[in-house]
Amino acid sequence: MTAPRKVPLVRRSTSALALLAIAPLALAACTSKSAADNAAITVTTTDTTCDVSTNSAETGNTTFSITNNGSKVTEFYVYGAGDRVMGEVENVGPGLTRQLIVNLAEAGTYHTACKPGMVGDGIRAEFTVTGDSVVATDQDSRLAEAAAGYRRYIDSQITALQETAAKFVASIKAGDVAAAKAQYPLTRTYYERIEPIAESFPDDLDPRLDLREVDVEPGWNWTGFHRLEKDLWVQGLQPDTNAIADQLLADLQELADGVAAQDFEVDPIQLAGGAQSLLDEVARTKITGEEDIFSHTDLYDFQANVDGSQAAIAQLRPIIDDRNPDLAKRIDQRFAELDAELAQYRRGDGFVSYDTVTEPQRQALSQKIDALSAEVSQVQGVVAGQ
């Protein structure tokens, strides 16, 4: 984490956006659909398969029941056009069953995806929705749709963040350093996807969670991920390591409580600004390897920041597609190119140590990030109608 703040994706105030938030509910009501309209669709996943009991449904709320019969933690997604995340459930451990309810208010072709190991594009299949569609045609309703979609994304990431952090802390307290090291980059993935959310809250929540040692000011009590990273990789578990781990969980609970508060709102206009800020952070500080300086797990953070940026842009795709379809295509291409560049450093479900990535390779990554950022930088103006 660096001292400069990213553009916040959220604000906590009673503004006109509170009225916008009502729009998706009103639109859904027009369909006269209820949560029980579609019977639950079963999804059975293993490490290599994703069996969905049916490939179609009627418009309205659709319930998926996901059972993981594999050996790896998995995720399940429902995608709309342009890989817009309509709904997702993450961190489904082996032997577990999780439920996902998705409002598919528009007829069309969607895609389901299981992601064993929580990596890659997943095992995908087409999913057809038929029936009367409710299409938002005005700016306010489309902004509200974007806000609601990103809110769902935030909620899913925070749930997974708290679950994985609990396991991470449990390993630390058990003195199992090897397990804690393995869990560290996975836990940070969920945080890095939505870090601008933490930055929107007062009381230095983000520094408490993610301050790097180089940024610690005199008199500051250094806590959070990077303090624990140093204990695990460099100096060994310290007398106060368990207390630091407990503080991490407390700070993550503060984040979760803040997002659950009634005055928490997603600012859809700022989604694009936040998407670019995630890319800029990679280009500005992470490309040098100074973020995870002790563990060299930087590539996990890279991918998480890219994922978070892509999720924000995906919520705005209906507006971008309508107003500047060529830009939408270029953004898709740039994301694909960056994903391909990162993919060469994958090893199994993880990444190589970043200290093995040469300077020319880092420059190649930087060039792909810059090319993507140049396209994403145009989105905010498009969404704002400028």
C-alpha cells in the first residue's frame, strides 16, 4: 500500500444515489417474479467438471445450489454479456454446498462457470434465459444497475476475505508457519480486489490493514498483512504476532460492518475511476516488487488488482456498449492480453515467486498494464456522458 489514496468507489452519505438504488427493485417488481419462480438448479463440481442440472431458466430470480465434490476450493459464477458478473459464490471448499440467488431480469444468453482452484476462466457453459425481459433504458436505471451489481461483488469478496483470513490467523496461532505462508497470498487476493473500499472508510482502516514497512511513520503501531508477512518470512513469529493477527480479523470485521451499514453506497460514476486506480497501483509500485517485499507473492496481488478492475468495468458495460462499443472491444482485448501475460507465470493454482521475474519480463508486464490503463481511463467520461 502506498500513501496516495485511490479514487473511492463508495461514499457514505444521503445523496441522490439513494434514490437510484431503488431503481433495480422497481424494475424487478415489473416482472411480477418472486424468488420461488425458478426451482433450484443443482451444480455439481469437481476439479475437472462443472455439471449444471439445466442450461435454461425463465426470467426472474434463479437459485443455484453448488456442491463441490472436488479436492480444491472452487467458485461459481453466472456471467452476462461482456463477462459482467450477474452473481457469484466464492470459497466453496471440498464437500461443501453453497447457494446463489441471481436476478436474471433480461432474456438472453448467459454463461455459468465453475473455477476449481479459483483460477482462470473456469469451466464454462451457455445458460439461456427466456421470458419477458425488463430492460433499463435510461441513464439513472443503468447507473443503479451498475451500483447494485458492484455491491453484490463487494459482498461476495468480503465474505470470502473473512473466511480465508480466519484460516490464515488460525494457522498463525497454531504455529503452522508453512500453512500460514500458503494462505497469505490467497487471503490477500480478496482484499486486493476491493482495496479502494477500505480506503473509503475513516480511522486509517486501510493503513491498519495493509501498510508496508517502508511507509510506517514514527510512533505508528504497525499492524496488518505486511507486518504478519515479515514475521512469517523474515523474523519468525514474535511475542505479539498473535495479537497482530487478532487485530487483522478485527479490522476486517470493521470493514464488513462498514459495508453493511445503511449509509454505505456505491458511487457508479466512480467505478471507472476506481478500476483505473487498481491498475495504476500495479504500474506505480507493485511492478517493482516493493509491495510483498518479504514473501515475493506480488503476482497474486497483480492478478487480484486486475480482477477487481475488470469486475468494476463489467458492471458498467451496458453503458459503455451503448455509447462507445469500440472502446468496449478494445478494453476486452487489453484485459485478455494482460491476463495472457500473467498466465505465463502461473504454476498450478498459484504464481512463481516474483523475485524470479527478470527486469525485461517486468517491463513487458508494465507495458501491458499501461496499454490497458490507457483504455480504461476513457470509461469514466463515457459513463458520465462527457
